[in-house]
Amino acid sequence: MKKIVAAVVFSLTALSVYGQAASLDEAIKNSVTHIQGGLANGAKIVVYQFQSHNTRISDYVLKEMFNLLVNSRNFTVLDRTSQEVINAERNFQYVANAGMVSDESLMSLTKIIGAQAIVTGSLDDAVSEYRFYIKVIGTETTQALVSFAGSVSKSDKRIKGFQPKSGGEKIGTGALNIALGLGSYIEGDVAGGLTITAGYAIAAGLFVTEALALDRDSPAAGVPGTIGFGVAGLALAYGFARPFIYNRSPKLVSITDSIRPNIVMVPDIYGNNSYAVQLSYTIKF
């Protein structure tokens, strides 16, 4: 009788462990393990697309899978941002769509790249949990070479960290940004924090120049201070707006992060050098 009771308890325990939802990181690692076991060593594969309710989650999963597969040293791994894939996409009309690319289109793209397989996946809402799916499609057929499915807990801290902030949280971050971009630094938005800090630093430098480096009789007197107030105002406004930009539009973030303010000396209408704000924009090829 004791043996039967022990067996029942063991079975229930095993089922509860087996049915327990994992974290997002655990799901990614488990899927990579399945890929390693289902593909031949040395295969050339492309980590291409992952669909979820949040683009930051999708980007995170793709990057983590790429890193784990590369570090396994079992495959030649490409991701969607590699130049080889980008060159293939230029001659591939299906990629112009913003949504998920069909399996048939992916197979054709994989052939153009010269890879043996392409990795896709999704994170779907299953009410009480998320379902994490990964599929590896072969070049010669649309059949899946590897398929993985697992449960991810909705309480996972990683996923919650990627969720859009509420309006109150964004306002709170904007208020903290008054302190040299502190709110953005706390949120993990280092680029935004540095931009805000740089704005305040430039403004402070202009105030110091106005106070110490210029005579009251100088034609440039008052100019650095006026520009400083303008720069400080822009930094303040940007600090409040940044949380709304950062948590809403990744594309707009990439645009604003490419803008760099600077202070330069330019001749005025009288031929005298004076301070001016210069905005530069970086375009990467």
C-alpha cells in the first residue's frame, strides 16, 4: 500500500513539474537544444523571424537564439541583420511586407542565401500562459526539420520588463529625467539618458562661458546664456518626451538616437564669432 501511495505522489509531482511554465530564457535555451539535436553539425542556418505582441521581445529572442547557436559552434549561423541576408532580401520582394513571411517565401530566400535551414517562431497568448514556438524549415521542402513548443509564464520578469509602460510610469520617468536623465538610465534607456545629460552639460557650459569668459561690453554678451536657456529647455522637454518615444516606437528611437547636438563658433553679421547650436544626424550604410 505504501508503495502505491509513493508511486502516486511521485507521478503527481512529476506531472506538476512537467506542466510548469518556464521562463522566456529557459524556453529559448530549450529550443536551441532541440535545434542542436535535430540538425547536422556544420549546417548553415538563418535566424530570421520571431513574432510576438511586442517587438522588443521579438528582437530579444532572435538575438539570444543567435548568440546561443553561434556559441554552440555546431553551425554556421546568420541572422536577419547580416549583410549576406540583406543582400539577398534586396532581390526578394516578399520581405517588403511588415508581417511574418510565409514558409514558401522563406524557403526561396534560404535557397538564395545558400543556407540549409531557416529558423522562425512565435510567442502566442494562451490566456493563462504564453506558448513559445520554434520551427526550423529546410531548403528543399517546407516541412519542418525541427519543431519546439513550450509554455512561458506570464509572470516572467523578462517579459514584464518588455511590456509597454503605463502613462503614469512614463510621466514618472520623465520627471526623473530632470535630474540629468536619471529616469532613462533607471529604465535601461542609456542612449536617451546620455542625450539628456549631454543637453544639460552643453547648457551648463554656455552658462559658465557667459559668466566667466565674456566681458559685459563684448558683442557676444548674452548670446551664450540665451542659447544655454534654449538648450536646457530642449533637454527638459526631450526628457519628458523620451519615455513616450522609447516605449512606443523603436523606429522613432533609432532616428532620435542618431541626432547629436553640439556647440560651435560661427561668425555673426558683424564678422564676430559667436556660439550657436549645431545638430548633426548620422546615417549608417
